[in-house]
Amino acid sequence: MADSTPPTHASAQPPPDRPVYVIGGGPGGLSVAYALRARGVRAVVLEKSDRVGASWRRHYDRLHLHTTRRLSALPGLPIPRRFGRWVSRDDVVRYLEKYAEHHRLEIVTGVEVTRVERAPDGAGWLLHATGGRELTGAAVVVATGYNHTPRLPDWPDRSAFTGELLHAGEYRSGKPYAGRDVLVVGVGNTGAEIAVDLVEAGASRVRLAVRTVPHIVRRSTAGWAAQYSGVLVRRLPVGLVDRISRVQARVAVPDLSAHGLPRPDTGLYTRVKEGAIPVQDVGLIDAVRKGRVEIVAAVEGFEDGGKVALADGSRISPDVVIAATGYVRALEGLVGHLGVLDDRGRPVAHGARTPKAAPGLYFTGFTNPISGNLREMALDAVKIAKAVARNGAEGVSRLPG
């Protein structure tokens, strides 16, 4: 009698059971891990430091969120009311620790992923990590952060400067600079707040080098947070928002032209689309008006004898230069070979969308929207989890029950 049992083929074997790997244990990575877990998908967070929220722990002491507590919470857990409307750096760290504990997230610390590539079997992704580890995931979410690697401009003759030169990422408080002449380079939110902090800590002189005049907005007006406006207008036409914000600025923000900060020529939302978030005032306007923070031209380079050359041809000799010159995403080594970055090193897709050349590879936290970074990461987390569940990544691990 003939055997009727169908032949077994290798292709009939079930696909391997693989988790979704989330690279980075900051707000973006933790929120995605929770959203995936809430949908029954096993997510493993890989964090290169020994604790979650590493980048937040390195921020300067006086930092508070410029976004409200209610609109900064991650999915599944409100930020405690006792933390106040504008949450401090230390309370953000406490919240992230509680978030990971509350949701029982699977987090592996001390593991840095150095390269992501297609898995040899074509199903999923292979991650190369410290210690020679090779990890295979059904999908990957890159959440290594917007402020990843400090950017220090390669100013001519930088090594000739005899004073103290540091990046804003190394700055903690103004106390060590009491009685000293300090130049802050860069007038984003970080540079503006550091300049105010230095004044309040007793620096003998504080100058702020400005290349492009920023838009300045009040963090809150009559209880209405600037973030609320950002949420309302983010999907309106850019030109319309530019016109609205121009009128609003003339009402809420004094003309600082006489102090070196004229009103910008380009619109606020146009700047946002180019990557420049407006400066939220936490004391800069008052400090500039009173002459406690002096506005000077952009830095062009350094000269022997401790002098700093400015774009207007002048020379100054500060004791300290603090470069609030931003960060780079530093994704080239990790995923640059996959064709998923633009010419500025930014992911070509984010949130629930994946690059056409790399389905199953997600990015979160690499934009700086007018409506608030934490709010958008929280929204992206839910969208990414839905996309992973909907697309049914082959062999993705499911949680029991």
C-alpha cells in the first residue's frame, strides 16, 4: 500500500521565533517597547549605557521641559501631577525609570548595537553588538535619539585657544563660572538657557554669539502654553502659520533690534520645517534688555593669545567658550549602508512608515516638531506597534496569554 503521507520540505518549517529589537532606552525606545508589548509582541530594548534615560541624565541641572506635563507623557502612564507643569530634568529621569518598571519592559543594558543588516535568511534583521553579539530580530526600531553625538565645529585654530572650551553637553551649572567672562556660541534653546543660567550664577560677563537670528516665543502666555499653539497649527499651511506667528510675536515679544536681536526675516514655521525650533523664553528676553546677556556676531575662528574672531571682524578674549552648537544623529555606521538616510544623515522615513528599501526597519525620535518631541514620540510609538502587528513581521515573538 502506498504511503500517503505528504513529503516534508524545508520550506514547510515554521519561521524562527524572533523579538522586535528596539535600539535605545530613552523616551522613544521605551514608549515603542510598551506599545508593542500592549499588542502582545515581544520587544527587547537594547541600551548601551547601564540605565534608561542616559541622555537625560547628562543634561544641565536647571533644565525643565518646554512642553507641558500632560502633553509630554508616554503612552500608558501619566506623568505625576506633583512634578509640576514644566517637568524638571531629574523628574523626567524618575518618570522614565518608573515607566520601565511599571510596564515590566524587557531591557538589556550595557549593549551597544554597532551595525544593522539584513538577516542571512532574508527574514528580519541581524544586529551586530558589543561583545561579538549577533542578534536576529523580526523587526528593528531605531530610537538612539535626536541629541546623540555632540557637534563641535572645526573652527580654524581652535587648538590655539588658551581658555576653557567645552560643548554644551558637558555643561551642568553656572556655579563653576561665577566671576568669569563666558562666551556662549549658538542661540537655540540650550544656548539661550545656558546664557541665562550663567548670569544668574554670577558670571562677570556673558556674551551670546548669534549667526542666524532666532524666533523667540513666550513659553506660556496667560496660561496658554506655546506648545498648544504648536499642536493646533502643525498641519496648517506653512505660509499661514508664518503670518499668524508674525502678528503674535509683535504683540508678545518686544523688539530687541537695538540689542542685536532683530526680528527674523523668514517665517517661524518655515524655519521649523528647515529644522530650527523657536527659542522659548525662560529669561533671555529680560537678560538681553537689561544688558546682562550681550549679543555678538558669530564665531569665525580662534587666534593666538586666547582671542576669538567674530564674523563682524571684532576680536574678544573670553575666559570660557561654551559651544551650544547642537548634535548629530550619528546613524551612518549603524544603518548608513542600507540607503535609509538622506544627505544630512537623517532617516528618510519615521514613525509607522519604513524606508522602501528596508521594510521592517522603523525610526522614532529623529524629528523636532513644533508640537513637542515627546508628544510626537508617544504618538509614533502607537503607530509603529500597529504597523508591526498589521504587517505581521515573519516569525515575530508573541507574549504568552
